[in-house]
Amino acid sequence: MEELKILQKVFDMMDYAYKALAQYPKGEKFALVADIKRCMDSILERVIEADKKYYKKTTLQELDVGVAKLKAYIRLSYNLGFLPIKKYDIWSGMVVEIGKMVGGWIKSTNK
């Protein structure tokens, strides 16, 4: 059941993120925006893979790394002035929540 919740959270985060990314400067569309989208796509793929695989450990570790990368990209976007504080707070809050869910998922599979 946890896996389905995290998948919905990732969809919600991506929905919000794509709208925020549309407001980035034109010069960043093929640089930072592309990197962020690729990172989010990777997170979505890892959630689906972890849900379907019998051995999840490596996939969950990759998912955890992807979430950490996305946090870094969002922080960089804020520091460069591409994200206003409100959007940064909302988006990073969504990613932190996903990260907590991933951490719980990792702990539950280690038992």
C-alpha cells in the first residue's frame, strides 16, 4: 500500500514541478530544466521498478540517491533566483516527504 501512496506523491510533485519549470528563463530550458526533468523521470521509474521487483534493495538505494539529487537541483534553482521562495518551499516540501517515504520503504525491506 505504501508503494501506491509514494507513486501518487511523485505524480503530484511532478505535476507541480512542471508548472514551476515552465517559468524558468529560456536559457535554462535545455540545461537545468532538462536535468531536473530527467531526475524526476528517474525517480518515477525507480518507484515503479521497486514496486514490481522482488529484490528491491538496489533500486531503493538508487531511488534515494535520485531524491537527494532532486533536492540539490531545487536548492540550486532557488539560489540562482529561478524559483521564488514560496515555490521553493512547496516543491522542496514535497520532495522531503517523498524522501521520508523512501526511507521508510528502505527500512521496511531491511527487516
